[in-house]
Amino acid sequence: MKKIEIKSLYELSFLSGVQYSPDGKNVMFAKAYADEDSNGYKSDIYLYNKETGIKKMTGSGDVRSAQWFEDKLLFSSRREKAKEGTTSILALDIGGGEAYNFLTVPERGARIIKIADDFILAAVSRKIDEKGEKVTEKKDPLGEYTVITELPFWFNGRGVVDKTRSTIVLLDKEGNVTKQLTSDAFSAGQVVISDNNRYIAYTGQEYLDMTDRESGLFVYDVKEDKTYTIVENGKMGVGGLMFFDDDTLFYEGTTFEWPGRSPNYFVLNLNTKASKTLPFADAPIGSSVGTDASYGAGASMRLYNGKMYMLKTDWSHTALMEMDKDGNIKKLFDANGSISCFDINENGVYMIAMLDMKPGELYHLDINTGELTQITSYNEEFVKEHFISKPEYFTFTSDEGVELEGFVIKPYGYEEGKKYPAVFEIHGGPKVAFGAVFHHEMQCLASKGYFVFYTNPRGSDGRGEDFANITEKLGYDDYRDLMAVFDEVLKRYPDICEKRVGIAGGSYGGFMCNWMVGHTDRFAAAASQRSISNYLTKALTTDIGFNHNMSQLGTNPWKDFDTFWEHSPLKHAPNAVTPTLFIQSDEDYRCWMSDAIQMYTALKLNNVDTKVALFKGENHELSRSGKPKNRESRLMEIISWFDKYMGPDK
């Protein structure tokens, strides 16, 4: 069998966005792949019908998501160049034919939520002035510059967002705005509408200076032409909106006394406007099992037959759950891996899942019998032709009494009794999880002759908010857990050469790499990516630093400078002796490049071998959705760094 190489990225298919048609006869999904020639991603829409099979619906290669309207697929596409300041919505009849212009909205960035009988619900992107009033964007004729007056002023993957708002509007059938539901200064989040088209529920907040971390919840009654405030701004972060029925709205509400909190679940009676708190589920909705082998999105919660179905991270895998209006929850399906999105009706569940260490495919689950059927086989040839090293799993109890997981991937061509180098991978978050899921980077390392191992330390998702709560403990509880797993793996796998173990991680994992090189000399090399080194600069420069990172440490730099500095890897950098590579993107506004540069400079001053690979035009998602050739270069830099200090030939 062939090894998995860096260029194997171009052989993978990425599925997303599964949706039933309104009549339940067809299932739509998107399929994407990394395209080497264009150095981008090609993505099209496909239909699956149980009787006729799979049919490719688009061929332009730039359609990532679509939605149903009757028997049509609606989507936007770069091939249709809309007039500046407008959005063109295309339609495609599933019976065949070419896509045609269905609707032109005289607003930019229009997102159609639903087409009702006599109106269209949409969200549009607008710019406002200092007074919070809508303005037309104009470029300064003397030169380009940016005026910043708000927090956040930029956002990862979106660029500068200062004075940018998402506005909820009603359109007529020609696309003209007939009513604006939110003020110009209001920034909308999630928007849903009841099946009878009477109630529009949305989250968001109005601001002119700085956002609250906690957004409000509002309901517009179309019949009464009146908006009700259900949750005021600043009370809790609201999300997960879904109508149980025409008169009942479900929502999640999270208070952020400390990061890692799990939301409460609520149901709102739209007749009385009273909310009822459901039993505490101690889990957010959605799968947080990480991988670098997916692309695109989809639904993590659906309603069927009066019950809600949702995805949930359960330790290191994804579970499909069923919940009734009273909050009674039961598990329907335990994935041996992860589920990224799904849809459900009387014909069962269709899901995009990564199971049994295979890249994602479309599956059907019979909820009555539990029978699972694989529908697509886009990655089947890849799986048959390539050696995929499946992780060996164990649990153990650390000296501190914490039950921890261990995953160990053996190298390609493993021979018992031979000594091998290893890489300890650390996930981001920290409230996400690693599991038994196909991960291109890890398989590349295994193909190059490395053991790869990983875990989910305290701070990770899947085990409730108490396990996830490491507020004011960053670098302490999690570090001890990681080192306990390190020791346990070395004990269980004597073929790992203790002197040739490296560490790698991104985001929070990059923070831990920086932290670990300042606290131990037991690692031969480190690859720190999109990292945090100085919580003072992290909190005051990045898109979520001013709220997330300050609450993460339970204080701010002016109240408690010492706490910010104590939890900063930069403080401990003079202790480092580990050769460290920094991978950084210059448009990463989540973990800004100043942190990588500071840590790099500190190591240089300490005569530690180090370098920075700075990727231009990339953001925080480089390893997952960056330009394919940059993803290649990133992996080449990481592997060559490890080879230099601890490779199989050392």
C-alpha cells in the first residue's frame, strides 16, 4: 500500500451541507476538493435519490452551499458577477437545465433565510457611520487607509469589520427591501423563522463602540408588526435557535463567568413570551472533534416529529442525540469518529461522517433499527490504496486522579524492537477534542517514520464544563495532564526513543508548545503554530482577546498584571532550550503574529535554534482551509524541522 504523503491532500474529497428536499425525496450535499492548478478549492452540489442514485447538479466548482426552495436549488456563485452593491441569487431546477438568475438583491452580501408566501427574509451586510446610520462605502481618492473606532475592529477570516453590520430585512419578490427589522447599528447573528412564517427569532446586539460578549435574543411578530426582547444584551450568549413548533422556540444560553461553560437549554412560549429552563445537559450542541480533512459546514441540529435532534461531543467522538420539549435526552447513535452535519425525516438520518478512520462520506442511519449504510464512496479508492495507521486507544488515571485518554499512531512499516521518533500533537481550543478521526497531518508524520500520539487534557470538550474549566489554570492543570500522558505513552510503547520526541500544536496547542519549551527540556523539537506567547498582547490585539482571553484568566492586565504575565509563555522563554519552529499567518486575527514574533525573538536572544515560517494572505485556518500549496509548504516546514533534530535517520 502507498504511504500518505503531503500531496495526498489533492486526492481527498470533502463532503458537507447535507439537506433533505422539502418533499423528502432527495438529499442535497456539497463535495469539494483541493485543486492544485488553481491553488484553491473546487466545490459543487450533488443530489442523492434512493431510486436513481447520485447526480451532480453544478459544474462551476465554486458552489459551496445551497438551499431548497420548492423543487429548486438556490445559491450564489462567483461565475455570476453581480453589479457592485448587489447580490445575485441563482436557481437550478432539479429536473435539469442551466442555472438562471432567480433574484437580484440591491444589497451586498445578501443571505436568504427563507422565502415565505408574501415576503423574503434575508440578512444583508452594511456599513454604518459614527452615528450608526447606513452609509455607502467610498474609497479615499488620496490613498487607502482604515479608520478604526470599534472593538472588535477585525475578525479572523473576515478582515476589517469596523462599522460593518449584518442587518435583517424583509424583501419583496423582486428583491427590494420592504422592511428593516433591525437598526443600522444592530449586528445580527443567527436568524430563524417559524414554519407558519409568523415569528422571526434572531440574536445580536446594537453597538457603536464595543460589543458585549453576550448577545441578546429578539422575536419579531410578523402579524402584530412588533419586536419583543426575550434576552437583553449582556445577560448571556444566545445561540442554537430552532422552532419546536409554531408557538415554541428553543435556544441555548451561555453565561461567560469563565470560558468552557456549557449552555443552559431553554424553550420559549411565544404566546406568553415566558422561557422555561430545561434540565442541564452540560454540553453545547455540535461536534468539536478536530480534523484537518474537512471543508464546508452544515446543520448540527434539526427538528423532526416534534423532537429535536442534535450532535454532541462525547469524550473523543460525536454522538447523535434526541431531545423532547421537556429536555429529556437520549442517545441515538455513537459515531466511531465524528459527524459534521446531518438531516432527518421519516426516511431516516443522512449524515456526513468520518467513521473508522476514513475521510468523510455520506451515510444513512435507520433510526428504528440502528442500521448504518454508507451511501457515497468518494474516498474509498484512497482508503484502499493508502496505508492509514489507525490509533491505538487507552485510558489511565494520572497521579492527580484524572482519567485521561491516549491515542497512539504507529509509523508506516513499524517493526517491533526498533527505536522510532515521535510527535506529540496538541489540539487547539482548548474546548475541542481529538479522537479516532482521519487527520492528514498525523498520517503524513506516520508515513515519514514517526509515532504520533495525542490526548484530551483538562480544558477539552466532551466531558462537561467542570473538566473544561481551566480558568486561571492555563499552563498548570493541562500541562500536568499532557506530561502524564507523555510518560504513560513512553511506558506503554518502549519502541519510542525518549530522546527523539517532538511537540506540535496550533492555537491553544501553540500556546502549550510555547509553554512546554519554557518548562521542560524533554522534547527534542517543537512546531508551534498560530500560537499565544504573551497574554498582554493577545488580549489587546486580537479579535476575541478583549473578551475571551481576559475572562480566560479571570482578570485584566490593569487589575492583575502579574497573572497575565505569569500565564504567558514569554515569561518563561529564557528557560527554553528546545529548537522551535513557528508557523504563522499574517492575516491571523485570532492569534496575531506579534505573539509568534515575540517568542521567536526571545528564543533567538537565548541562542535557541528557531525560525518563523510566515504565510502571506492566510489566516487562523491555514491548516484546515488555507490555499492548498500553502498547506503543502506548512507540512514540509514541520516535517523538515522534526527530521533535522530527531528524524528516523538520526
